[in-house]
Amino acid sequence: MKYISTRQRQETDIKTAILKGLADDGGLFMPEYIPKLDSDFFENLPNLTLQEIGFRVAKEFLGDSISDDNLKQIINEVLNFEIPAVKISENIYSLELFHGPTMAFKDVGARFMARMMSYFSEGKPMKVIAATSGDTGSAVASGFFDVPGIEVFILYPKGKVSPLQEKQLTTWGGNIKALEIDGTFDDCQALAKQILSDEELNQKFTLTSANSINIARLIPQSFYYFWAFAQLQKLGKPIVFSVPSGNFGNLTAGLFAKKMGLPVHQFIASTNENDVIPKFLVTGNYEAKPSKQTISNAMDVGNPSNFERMKSLFNDDVTEFRKEIESYSFSDKETEIAMQNVKKEYNYILDPHGAVAYLGLEALRSFGKLRTGLAQSDKVSGDFVGVLLETAHPAKFVEVVEEVLNEKIIIPEKLEAFNKKEKKTVEFPADFEVVKQFLMEEKR
Ligand SMILES: *Cc1c(COP(=O)(O)O)cnc(C)c1O
């Protein structure tokens, strides 16, 4: 399988695509085609384990670049936690993606990427650059912590991540360095891109990206769409996934799963007030905007990086987008009310991101047509099983959740451990030259 840049000017193999992250032409790597899984796989799906599914799906993308034994070992290490589909109400399930070490879904992608990079780099020294709006950084740090030869630089926006998220970024030490940037997440993302494409830095170091721009983050995120099906197929109803979206890596992985043959009835791209994609689906015009701060801060993205990948999947045709994706945006107020209602009616605690996804399911069920005017009638039929991707444990956003629900929530031991450690960061203005200077002084 070849990997091709979304900007068409670079073609390479999976090893290079993973080690580079971003293509030389500034584009994102995509497999040259999305492989199809055979009907045996789908017939047998309810009998497979999460790890077996992961291996089968990953194998299609990785081919012979890694032996079956090595790949199986990596998959088993990555997926060593549960991903249950928990029933919230008659037709709504929460796919809990937060049982990994940092308690956010990004553990899945980051752990897989870290292991693949370490496998392909064969011990050569490497610097990993990651911009984060909150959860990426900690998942990446956890995935790479203590991996020999690899040094990780995490850029995060000062004052714009939750206190616990900040602890999860800044308390590792060792091969993990946290750069506190006086700016927004978009500034951090722009800095990361500049670093990765800077000639001088690239001459001195082997640099790579750990953002959702890396194809190794995306591939494993498709596993759990199959796994949700394996768990819920027996209900015998069409399945709709609502994906709380920021950079749209999670959703793009879902689109991969569908193209591989998974019979997903509908995707919902649920966003907070950072509504570039919902607007695009209505108007057909993509207009990046500065990001707005919300209570679902891991989705505060004004220029989603995976839009390029989605465009390439849909041949740059907005009508193709509209066939697969409904998209709605919700205010913080709506999000808070959803959290309160779900707690009151079903005794289930959603984090703010999962709550946005919940609202997406409700919107599709009740007024899909009104919101965009574009939904096909079969899409808005109420008789479907809605799966919301619960992307983080509510305790990661303890301040917001406690205030909204007006009750104390229990902090799991895994998270409490971070709180006890001391923050270590280096502060920077959102200025590429200053950050570059700092990096140039690093050892090779
Ligand atoms: C990163 C993140 C998202 C958004 O995922 P994308 O793949 O960037 O769309 C949603 N929820 C949480 C908790 C996250 O950390």
C-alpha cells in the first residue's frame, strides 16, 4: 500500500508516512485507497475480540511493513483496556473510550503511534513535536514516556487547558518537555507546522509530528467503530455514530471504517461553537476562523486539520460530504443542560465533549431536517441506535462537571496521581523564532 499526500506531490510507504507525520508538500498522508474487509470478517465480527479486530484492520493498512507477530504484540499492548458500549437509554449508547492511562480516547491513537514510530525508527534519535488543546499532549506523553531515543516537545496554550489536563502535560519529566505558549491552540498548531517544515531544524534533527495529522493516530481510531458494531449489532437496528469533533481525526477514522465495509447508517459531526464544518455542510464554503474557547475545550479548533483528509475521501465534493455526515454545533449552555438532563433522567455522567455528541443524536432524532435542511428523510427516522463517542472521563473536567451538576464527582486514582506531581514547563510567546532558538540549542 502506498501513502499519498493530500496535496498530491509526495508518494511514499507507511514507514516514511509515520516517521514524517506531515508530507514534504505540507499535505497529510492518506492510503492510496481504503482497503475493503471481506464478508467473512463481518459475519464473524460479533465473535471477535477488540484485539483481533485491531489486528485485522491494522494489517490492511500496514501490509508487510511489519511482521504479524510484531503487529499483534503492539496491538495487544495498545488495547489493554476496555472500550465498553454502555447503555444510557433505550436507543442511546455511550462508547466509553476513556479507560486508558490518561482517560481520554487519544490514548488509543497515541499509544499505537508511539509504538509504530519506535518500531520503524530502529532506535535512531528523534524529536516528536505535538501541539495540544488538552488531551493529545498527555496521551502522546504517556505513549512515548521513557521510549529510548525519542524526545517529545508538547506545545500547549497557556491558561486554556484544564488544571488537571495541565498536570497531565507538565509532570512527566525525562524525555517529555512541555512548552507553555502564550497564545491559542491554533497558534500552537501553527508553530508545530512551522517547526516541522523548517529547513535548519530538519537538518539538525530528525523531527516528526504527533498530532492527528499523523496517519498512525488515525488507523487505530477506526478499530473501535468495528468494536461498537460487534457489541451492538444484535439489537438489529441501524447504527448512527455521533462524534464530538475538533480536528476531525476521530470522525475521519470512522469514515475509514465505513469505507472498509462497516455498515454505518449515519455519522454525526457534533461540534461546540467552533462550527466551521457544520457551516461548511450548509453553505458549501469552508471558512477557517480563530478558535473560540468553550467548556469542551479539546474541540476548540478553528481550522480542523483533517478537513484535508475528508476532502480527499469525498473528492472535494460537498454533496458527497452531505451524504455521509450530518453536522450540528451547540452552545455551552445547551451542553450544560444536556449534562444535567442525562444525569437526572438516566443517572449517567457525561463529560462536556460527550454531551456535545449526545446533543447531536438528539438533534438528528428530532429536528435534523430543520437544522440543515439537507438531511434525507430516512436519516431522520427515529428508529436507530445512537452511539455517542464518550471521548474523555468526566473527572478530566472536574471543575466544569461539578459546577454544572452541582455535585462532587469521584476522581479516579489514575488521575489523582497526576495531581500530586509538580508542574515543569518553559514559557514562550507565540513566536516561531523564539521557539526555534530554544530547539536549536537542544542536543541532537
Ligand atoms: C481531541 C478530543 C476531541 C476531538 O477529537 P478530534 O479527533 O480532534 O475531532 C473530542 N473530545 C476529547 C475529549 C478530545 O480530547
